[in-house]
Amino acid sequence: MSFAPLPSVPAASVPADALVLDVREDDEWAAGRVEGAVHVPMSDFVARFAEVGEVLAEHGRAYVMCRVGGRSAQVTQYLVQQGYDAVNVDGGMMAWEGAGRPVVADNGPGFVA
């Protein structure tokens, strides 16, 4: 059995108005995130799948992100298998920050934890 390659893009190529689905845990999210991202920790993903489905139905393609790309790859694969348009962000938040893209927190600039 062969599988199609996982759809992925470099962090620098994520459109500014894209729906970013952040699957990191709460402490990572609090330290720094993409402004406007939707936060659904991987540990809560199955329980909150209906909510995720609603967001994806409204926005279309989701760019899935974690710290370095491992967890987001798993979530992307799951979403694609469910028929959703999902793309893994290669290198995750580390690559996002490394590409000079903005990272925010509740009180101003954030950092990748």
C-alpha cells in the first residue's frame, strides 16, 4: 500500500491571511504563537474534532503547526484522511520564527518555547 506524500510548505510560504491551526500544548501557545491562529492542542484534538471541522468548513485550507513539525505532521495526515484540506508547516514555529515571521503573546512579542 502506498500513501500520497504529506502536503507541506515552508513557514516562509504560509499566506499572511491563512488559517493556522496550532496543535502545541498550552504552555507553548502562551509563550508565543502566530497572530490569529486557532489553538487546539494535539492532546485535545480528538475530543475537539467537531470544533476543528467547523473552523475548517468556514476557512478551507488549514496550515497545521507545532514546534518543529512532528505533531503537526500527524494532525495533518489525520485531517487529510478525513477529507480536509490541510497542509503541514515544515519546521513549525521554530522555522516560522527563523523566517522572521511575527510571534505574539498575550502581552506583546512572544517567543518559541
